[in-house]
Amino acid sequence: MTEHFPGEPKSAHMLTRVPGPATEALRARHNRFQDARSVHYYQDARKSLGNYAVDVDGNTLLDVYGHIACVPIGYNHPALLEAFRSERFAWLAAWRPALGVAPPPEWVDLVEGPLMGCAPQGHDRVMTVTTGAEAVENALKAAFAWKARRLRGGASWTAEDLQLVMQNRQPGVNALKVISFEGGLHGRTLGALSATRSKAIHKLDFPAFDWPVVPFPANRFPLDAHAAENLEAEARSLEAVERALREGGGTVAALIVEPIQGEGGDRHASPAFFRALRRLLTDYEAAFIVDEVQTGLGATGTFWAHEQWGLDTPPDVVTWSKKFQLGGLHLRSEFAPQEAFRLFNTFLGDPLRAAQAEVILEVVARDGLIAHTRATGELLVAALSGLCDRMPQLFSGARGAGTFAAVDVRDAPTRDRILDAARQLGLEAGGSGDRSIRFRPALIFGARHVNEALDRIEAAARSLS
Amino acid sequence: MTEHFPGEPKSAHMLTRVPGPATEALRARHNRFQDARSVHYYQDARKSLGNYAVDVDGNTLLDVYGHIACVPIGYNHPALLEAFRSERFAWLAAWRPALGVAPPPEWVDLVEGPLMGCAPQGHDRVMTVTTGAEAVENALKAAFAWKARRLRGGASWTAEDLQLVMQNRQPGVNALKVISFEGGLHGRTLGALSATRSKAIHKLDFPAFDWPVVPFPANRFPLDAHAAENLEAEARSLEAVERALREGGGTVAALIVEPIQGEGGDRHASPAFFRALRRLLTDYEAAFIVDEVQTGLGATGTFWAHEQWGLDTPPDVVTWSKKFQLGGLHLRSEFAPQEAFRLFNTFLGDPLRAAQAEVILEVVARDGLIAHTRATGELLVAALSGLCDRMPQLFSGARGAGTFAAVDVRDAPTRDRILDAARQLGLEAGGSGDRSIRFRPALIFGARHVNEALDRIEAAARSLS
């Protein structure tokens, strides 16, 4: 397998414990003004390279966490550095424009080129924003506008609508609902948060819309050992979705789902499950929103994870962010509101980050990084399965699509101890759900990194006993 | 008065009508994938300079609209270009980090330096996000967390809270409310949008929380000619606020207000009004959120507009974005949630845009641009008053703080015709509310630009008859 990042460190190399003294000194300064309790370490942005993060204590860590899945082609990729140092980005250097008012002409090139070039099949509109939460908020708004118009039989608003909406009481509208899944994470603004069902700490004390929640099937792995059980779980989930649609009595505007639940514990479902969801939503006239904020841009071995479902009809809206460096959504044209200024805000994204996305997409295509990630992912899941076989008392449930992979640990405290011990051995990894270890490496993650990561996890696990 | 942008064009210079043929050709391409109906023109990012925007048809326009108030120190300021071309930004060039997980050490410098250096008096915490809407969403969340804890007498959550919150039904929480003002604009995500009361088109078909709305006093100008009337309007508004607080029965978590309503028609209120609001909110134990997304960073002649109110106790939360190039909020420490991960998201802003903000703040301080804007604003409002005196059948209500200024036109169609005619003469200006013309120039706007802008508006008005 070729190296996709020549010159990167040969392996992790540790000088201190992590967090080390330089990190703790910075955290003490940082905590005075911001909550820095969540910081793993302060990262030397110049020295980090490829799959390896270098922290301010001089530790070099193999990074499979990737800033919560936001690093597409590794740290300090030469193509991105060159773009910054050349005049390539000169047209967007010196201010952040309102892209809905006076965009530079290069913006149209970006929209026509990379942003539509990666559009999901059947999607012919794109909206850019800056974060995943904003992408989800606008996807929900697109679905509400579409559904409300259908409920009016295509008619425009009444005088009563126009008046009462200013009191937040437009007739019928507050009854509109979005179905989401237990364990789903779709963002933390109040609309997106109403669809988020990850952890209580994300939601406590914040008002939420009264929308229905349904169980996610949560396939058990290996699939062939749990086929009947998984089929039943999916059937129960689909029944709950249909019940919510039926009980909604026409008020359900959308269902939103991650192709693989990320924060929720790397929970998977089968292509057949998603095809059945698509059919149900068509039948009940609700929008099918696929939230690819964490899965998009190749991590699962296809550009979009939902390509693996074999859908007859595409999703209605697809949201994305993270590896793209900005947020956005693609839509089928019937889901784009008819009137101007319906999905609008001041910045509408950030052309600088979109220009970075263009460079990233070029590198991904040039280097064949999605096929590479598919191949690396097979090695990774096989290696995780081997780990489960060797240490069945600790590890189980190896699973993944591409390098979007995970393995379960016996219990949460043990998982946390293994993660910490692995970090001391030079592996930056994160948890997922209650007791999983998640892999969210960059698309340049290769066979040798799989071996190194698994060695560290196994050594960490053995160090516990 | 000194020139703050040497080398900028001597005046506007028009080659075609705006929108011109090159803009329309780009719009046709752009509209295939995005809604480009709102675009005024496509702007040549390299040729635009200082206060002057150059469009793709080669027209040079004096810009007092400033990308909806987002341009702080003009186009292609040498300090920003130099920062981009030097190694100053090298530490953040090649990926967008998760600032809550592994920030670079330079981030701590940015927080300690420019981000806290500009903190409102009495504020000791700062959170960064990417847009004004996200700033408002997080300000509301901070207020809800603060209020809910007070309502529990400082206690933590019950087992019932932890369970029901996952169904969006945490007891008591969905009754929490935010008071906002008629005409206010606070963003378009579903939480912020529930507090937004600008125009129906912003809100139609989108579910909203059932929160109370109260009238904004909307001072009439000149102030001395309408003193009694304005006092009465403010008293009525304060009565409505107190009624909403009283009727809320302890469920009101916050009130959010712009210092000057921007989108809502450049509506002002007196310092005494805001001091009375502050007292009411303290009495009823609700957070006072001042939304300075459009007014912050000097446009009103002080760094924060609320500095002009003479408050005894500072606002509890202040939100900002636009001229900063990213979004954020400052908080008094008691409004920062106690637990980690309460106000959190993946990116938590964008260090590249924060680094630009640092350069901008340095230029603003070095060149004394806030005092300059205060002086220029006096000239601008005086010139607008002169216009009202000369053409009282068309213009009235000249008003402003710093260069955040406006004038009313007889009616909406006439306003729109004047704006279009002025644009053909080389002035890029925008509307505000139903029938006002708004000024949101950069802080380098000076006396000669005031003269040029007023000449164009007057000529445009005379051309109508």
C-alpha cells in the first residue's frame, strides 16, 4: 500500500505523560476565560504532520480522533500549505463576505465545481453555512417550508398566518414535527438539539420542541452471528417510525438520521433498514434528511455513506460539515424554498474554508483516498476483530465502514482506562457511546498506522491487568 | 481629518448600470445551484479597496452597506494582506481545529489578548462560535442553564430530569421563556428565530417557541422635538416588559435586545430605557442579553454600543459577530455553566477568523478608528439632518450613533427607488425596516465619504422628480 503522506513520523514518540506540564500550564491560563476542561492537549500546529499530532510537550501521537473527525488529509498537508502560501487564496484573504449579497465571482466557480461536483446523486441545490448544527437547522427549515406548503395545498400564506407568525403562533406550524433516533447527535443549537438524543448533559435545562424519538436498531456484530436478532431490532425500529408518522397525523415534516451513529456509540443499521425508511417517508410525505456531518467525505469508504444503501430515490436533504471545514447541505430542488431569503443568513458559510475544501477534494481524488480508505478500513476492522478474538474478556463488537470503525470494551471505566493508557503510549483515540473506542482517522490513514494503533491498544489493555 | 486608507479611489466611478451584464451572467450560472436572487453584484475581491467596492463590471461604488455591516477596516486593508502573506497566520493555515479538544497554544494568546481585551466591563468569560445566530443560541442556553439552576435552588438534576430530558420533556424546562422586541433580529436558527421578530418571511412555516414579544419604544427624531412622546413610548414598552415578566411567573430566563434595532428600521431607545430594563431584569431574576452582533466593534462610536447607557450593573451576556469575522459571546462568570460540555460544539469558532479579528483590533486601536467614527458619525447625522431640512417632503428622522445611522424616506417604494438610483450613481447602500436608508460603513469612513454619499443620495432623490 502506498504512503499518502511522505515524510511523516515513523511512529508515535512520547516524552511526557499526556496531558503534560506544558499543556497544564496553558490550561491554567486558558481556564481563566474559557472552559478548558475538555482539552486533551494543546497541539503544536506547525510540527504536527500527517497522521501524527505533536503536542506542546513535544509528544508525537498517532491521531485516530482527528479533532472529532474533522481532519481530512492529515496535518499540514503540502497541498494546503502551498495553497495558503501561493496567491491561490488571494481573492478571499482580507475580509469575510456576505455571500448572499456581494460574493466574489470565484464563489460561483466553487459552487459549480467542488461543491456541486460532490453533490449526492439526485441533488441539484447546495447551501453553505459554517457548522454542522447550522446545516441541520437549515435542513429542518427546508423540510418545514416544504411540508407546510404541501399542507396548504401549494397555496401562499393567509393574512392570519402573516400576523400570527410574528407572535410565534402561525396556525398549524408549531405542531410540525421531526422524528429522530435515540442516540442521535445532530448539533446543539435549540432546533438541532431538539432532534439530538445523545446524552442528557447535552440537553438538560434547554427548552426543546415536542418531537418524537424512536429507537435506533443498533446492529450487533459480527453481523452473521446476530442476523436474526438484528433483523428483529430493525423491524421494531421501523414499526416505531411508522407509529410516529401515523400518530403525527400529517404533522411530521421530516425524519433525520445519521448513516452510522457517531457520538451515539458507532451504531450501524443495514442498507435494507435505510431503504425501508426511505419508503416509509415517501408514503407519509415527510422529508428524509440524512445527516452526514460525521460520515461525509469518504471516511466510510464511499464519498457519502448513504451511497452504500442502494436507494431507489435519494435522500431529500443531506447535511455535512467537519472534514469539509465548513458546513452545508445538498437538496433535491423541490426542497429548496420558492421565495428568496427563506434559508439565508449574513455569512452563508465562509469562502476561505470552502476554498480549502476544494484543495482537499482535489487531493482526495488525485490520491484515490476513498478507495484507499475502503482498503485500510478492511484491514482495520479485521485487526479489531483479531483483538476481540485474542482478548474476548475485554473487547467485542468490532465494526466499521471504511475507517469509520469502533470496538466495544467490557464496560465504561475499563474503556476510559484503556484510552488513557493508550494515550500514554502515543495513541490519541476517543470514546463513542458508553463503552466503545472510536476511530475517526484522516483519509491518509494506512496499513502501518492500523498496525501501530492496534499495537498500542493491545499494549494498553495488557497494561491494565 | 486624516485619511485612514491612503490610496483608495478618489470617488465612485460607474461604467454600467448595477447589476451589470457581467453580474447577470454570473447570476445565471449561480442560480442553477444556489438562490442568487439576493445578490446585489459580484464583487472583485482583489480590486476593491478601502470604502470602495469594485464589481465584476468594473464599477467602483462607495460602500456604506458593508456586507450587512461586516467590513470593519475596509477592503484589502494592508495590515490584513500583510498578515496573510507573512508567516503570522502560519500556525492556523492547514486545518480547522476543534478548539475544545486540541487547540494550538496560540489560541490561548488570542483568548487572553484580543478576545478578553475587548470584553465588556464586568465580563470575565468568552465563548467563540462562527456566526451571530450561534452566538445568540449559546447566550440563550447560558441563560436557560442559569435560570433552571436557580429555580432548583442550586440543586443538581433529578433522576426524572435525566430520563425525561431525552424525550424533550424535562419537567419545567419547556416553560422557560425569552422576551424579545417587535422588530428585533437575532438570527435564523430555530432558537434565535423564536426571539426574532423582524419580518414574516424570516419566520413563516418554521416552528417557534411560545415566547412573549413586547413593543420596542422606537424613538422619534430629532429627540428634542419629540421628548414627551418618546418618554411615553418607552414607558409603555417597559410596562409591557414588566407584564411579561410578571405573567411569566418566574419562567422568564432572559430578555434579549439590540442596542439599536438594525434590520428592524434603525430604531433607537434612550440610555434611561436600557437602565430601566436592567433594573427590571435584576428584580425578576432574568438574564439581560444585549445582542451587539451588528453594533459591536465601534460602529456606534464606542466599542460596545451599551457603553453609552451608563449601566450600574453590566449586561449578563453580550453577543457579537459581523465585524469580528466570527461570532462569540462574553459573559459574567455566574452565567457560565458549571459543568463541562454544556456550551460546546465541534469547532467552537474558527481561529483563522479570530486571528484576523486580532489584526483588525490592532488597526482600530492604532489608528484611533473609534474616536474617528464618533466624529465622522456626527458629520453624517448632521448631513442627513440637512438633507431632511432641504427635502422635507422626502426625508425625515435623521438619526445615528457613530456612523450606525439612518434616515427615513416618505414611503417604501420611494425608498427603494432612491436606493436604486443612488446605486446607479455609485453608492451601495441598503434599506432598514420599511422605509429607512441605513448606513453601515467601515470604521475608515471619513468626512469626504460622508459628503460623497450624501451628494449621491440627494442627486438620486432629485432624479426621481
